[in-house]
Amino acid sequence: MEQSTSIQERRLRGFAAMTPEKKREIAGMGGRAAHASGRAHQFSTEEARAAGKKRHQRPAQ
């Protein structure tokens, strides 16, 4: 029965242990870094509209 006790005592680690605000802060840092280095893609209004149309034309899976 010792194993069931250790399972109940598990603690959250990494992102699971962070508050939503902290996760958002870290994600924002990555987004800003991607834009600063020129690797991020910004959709124009036309690109976003075309992607939405394309998505809604596919049959539901």
C-alpha cells in the first residue's frame, strides 16, 4: 500500500505548478523574442480571412 500513498503525495511541477499569470508572462516573453528575431509571422486581415474560409470548407472530422 506504500505505492498508493506516494501517488497521492505527488506535487505539481513545471508549468502545471505555475499560476496562469506566470504562464502568460513566459509565453509573452517567447512571443516578443520571436518577433524581435524576425521568426514570427503576423497574419494580415486577408490572410486570416482566407485561412478561416479554408478551414470552414473542410468536412468536420
